[in-house]
Amino acid sequence: MKKDTAAIVKKMKRHELETLVLEWIEQYPELDRLVALKAATPAEEVSEAGKVITSFLQQAKGSHGMIFRGRSMVAKQGFMQVLGQAENRLAEAEWERAGKLALKVLGRAVDALSYMDDSDGVVMDVSTACYRVLETAAASAEEKEAGALFDAMLKEAANKRYDGWPDFRFEVLRRAVPLAAADAKRKEKLWERLAQQEAAEKQKDTDGFWVKEILHIRAELMEAGEGKAAAREYRLAQSRRDPSFLLDLAEEALEQGWLDEADELLARGRQELLPRDMEKLDWLQVSLYGKRGETQFKKALLRQMMLGKYQVWHAWEAYEEWKMLHAESEWEDAREELLEQLPEESELYLDICLEEKRTGRIMDVIRRRPDLIRTYYPHVQPEASEAVKELFQQAIAEGAERAQQKKHYRALCRVVLEDADVNGIGHARQMIAMLRETYPLKSSLQEELDKTEEKLQKKQK
């Protein structure tokens, strides 16, 4: 609230404030539900939270009861209003109430996936916020609240709404681990619940992915309740069912300095793991080589990771570590040899060229892909200012050839305006003249060029 607004509110009398609030509630019906939520008793709070969410979902819905892209942000407001209440409960150390509000939000958000276009990632954002509340509540709840919160989490995880979205179910069960580890009966209940879920998953026609997820939650439960040694034995025993445990075991072995054991585990992993796990395995292998002082092996593996067939999500980190392993005298040759072998239009190739100021190589790529000039011109000027002009001209000409609709012409004219910023208004006007001359019969393009001329005049002023 702004200071001047706060001062005005403080001066108002009680009846004036009451009148104002009632007027706002009449004007904005959703405020009625928000006020009810704020004033709710513990017994009423979750129900009132559901009504708040419903009011925003109703506002967001369009024809046929669907929530289309963009309108999902209206729905998100309802979820976040209730999560704000949950955050307040955390601040008040009301752990059970906070957790139950988060569970309410999560359940309704998952329900919304059946009628909402979630291209904007609303449910992902909301669920992440719910998990944070649940983690805090589960870690902080004392015995009186812990049991009730634990039961609520298990009940929510059992809801059929998650049959089609099992990742949410398992995230809730995972957040219940600290509560279960603190009490023998709760631990037994969670273990039984996981066993039931495992049996259900085995009956489905799946690749066993969710069964493996259950194994990992069990391992976390053992570590929280019985310690790392017990969890390690469990992971080792289950590694035949789920080889990804080998990565956890190898990581722990490296942390503890058990290098021979880490080597054996990584060798097994290379034989048994799926391709999606290979990058993590390679990073652990890099760590092992580093701890053993095997620099040449480390260099070779990092190079292989940068050039490898599978996607390395952390290719730049691999490059930086690889670079640090080279003496200054050998670096230039090693870098050029790597660049010769990388695909020239790859992100890593261009990033290395930028880092190493290899302007000539960047220009070679842009000449083959003129559209890239818009991204890379700041890095090649003023060394290649004339070439930049030519490449903008080529990008505009090729864009004009492809343009067929009004939206394409607008996009093309945005490139012309960008050209004015980079190469000057005079050059941009030359581009407009070229387009007018080349496409005199495209009336929509001519209209967009007229608008662009007006914008250039304003820029010149």
C-alpha cells in the first residue's frame, strides 16, 4: 500500500471503512469470497478456500466451460490468493492449516488440467508453490499437528484425480517422508501406502517408471528414519530393479572418498543405465578422474561430452572445465581443433566463438544464416560494420520473399526498424525503398511500410 493511501485509510472512521468495503464487495463479487476466507475459522478455512478458487475459475472460463490460453492467468489468481493465505499460516506457525490449504490448491489445480489450456505453465508454477508450503509445514509440524497433516497428505495422494497425473501424487508422498520418519506408526502407514501404490502401478501397462519412483521414495524414507548406511544398503539391493540408484551410490562414494567403489559403480552404470542418465554418469566420471589426478582422461571425457551424440544440457560447463585443464601455450590449438569438430551452427560453437572473440567464424555462420545477424550483430560491430549492413539487407530480402500474410509483413517491418537502430535511419530507408520497388502490388506490405516510415520520422526527431 502506498504511503498516501495508508494515511487516508488511517484517517477514515470505522463506519466509512465498512461502507467502502461493502461497496467494493458489491462491485467485485470475488472480494466476498476473499473476505470470507480471511475471516474463516479453522473448520471453515479449506471449504472457503475452495470457493475462492471456484470464483476465479468461473471468471476464467469461456465457451463450453473451457479455460483458454491467456485466461489461465485469471485462474492462477485464485490459486495464488489461497496460497497467500497458506503462507500467512506458515508465518503464524499454523503448520496443519497451511499444509491443508496447499493440498486444496494442488488438487483443484490438477482438476483444472482437464479443461484448461496450460501452455502458460500455471499448474507447474502453482504446484511448485504448493510443494514449498508442504515441505515447510512437514519439516516444522510438532506432534499434535504432524499426525493430522500426515493423514491429510496420504488421503490427498490416494485421490483418483491423480490417476492421470501420477507425478503430482508422488510429489505429495515424497513431502510426507519427514512426517513419517519421525514416528514408527506413520512410517509403517507410508510404507504400506507405497506398497499399495506399487501393486497398482504394476497392473498398469507402463515401463515401470512410477514403480522406480516408489523405490526412490522408500530410500528417502529409510535415510530420514534409519540413517545413510541403511539407505545405502537398500539402494544397493534395489539397483538391479532400478539402475539409476547406481548414480546416487556413486555420488555418495565420491563424497566419502571411496574412489575404487565409485569406479565399480560407474562401470556398472555404463552397462545398465538408460541414455537419459548418461550425462549425470559422465559428470560423476569427470569428478572421479579429477580426484585421482587423471587429467588426460578428464580432458578426453569432457571433449567427448561436448562432441557426443546425446544432448549435454550443461555443455558450456563442460567447455569451461575443459578449458581450465589446458596450459596457456596449448590452448589456442586445442580450441581451434574443437571448433573444427563442433557443428558450426550449434549453440555451443557460437558461444565459444563469442567467448574467444572469434569474429571471423561468427561471420561465416551468419553469411550462411543471415537471420542470425539480429542476434549477433552487437558482437561483430564495428569490426565488420559493412558486412553487418549487407547481412541485414539479405535478411530483410529473404524475409520479404517468405512473407505472405499481414502478420509476416509486420514482423518484417520490425526487422527494418531494428536495422535503423543498428545501421542508421538512412540504411533503413534504403531497405524500405527496396521493398516498395520489389513488391509494388502487395498493398498490405505497402501499408506496413507507411507505418514504418512514420516511426522512422519520430526516431529522427
